[in-house]
Amino acid sequence: MNNKVLAHASCVEGPGRAGSTLLPVPAVAVVIVVVVLTAVMVACQMPLETVVTAITVGGLLAVELLRRTIAALAPRSRTL
């Protein structure tokens, strides 16, 4: 079996010329989700202030949720 993983297997090439900066796939997915959510809210004729507030609060809550999840699942040091 081939256990080698390509260095850029979890990255996608950003816009521009060949050899441009590689972006991690999760970052690209987050950008796409934020753009789609923003477009949907604007298409539903929500006020721009509400759209910005909703995206900002959602992002802050997501960051906090990820931090707490990682902290809960991380191995704890048991040295006394």
C-alpha cells in the first residue's frame, strides 16, 4: 500500500496564475458558505445591517463552538 500523502492533497489553488498561493480546502468551504448565506439574505430583501450582524454573530459563535469542542476533546495533561 502507498502510505505517502501528497503535500498539497488538502489544498486548492487560488485564483490567478499557476503557482499561486494554495488555500486549505476548509477555508474555501467557509468562504463559499458565507457568500451563499449573504446572497440568500440579500435576495430575501433583509436590511444590510441585519445581514452583516447575522454573519458576524454566526462567525463568532462558530469560532467559540470550535474552540470549546477542541478543548473538550483534546487530551489533558495528567502530571501532578
